[in-house]
Amino acid sequence: MEKIKYICWQDEDMWLGYLQEFPDYMTQGESKAELQANLGDIYKELNSGNIPCVRKVEELEVA
């Protein structure tokens, strides 16, 4: 099982969040568990190759 990092917060009665690697794609849920399920769906879709021009965060090592 792969682990991915995500950013989340609660706004009134909704949980909002996005995958750290893909900050342009936010989702929400009525519970934290629903948010996590939605984030998992987004992760699968973004890595499927079916969506063109997906932007993501990467690291660059500089001297």
C-alpha cells in the first residue's frame, strides 16, 4: 500500500483538502473519512494518464 501526503482543514461542517503533490486539485467531504476517500479517487484519476496537462509539485536539487 502506497502512502501519499495531503493537506486538510475543517471549515464549519465540511472537510476540505488536496494532495500535497497535486495542489491544484481540491476536494471535500462531510467527514474526514469521506475526504480521504475522495482524495484517493483524485489520486487514481490523476495518475491514470487520462487527464492531460496535470501539474504537480516536484523537488529540484541545486548546488
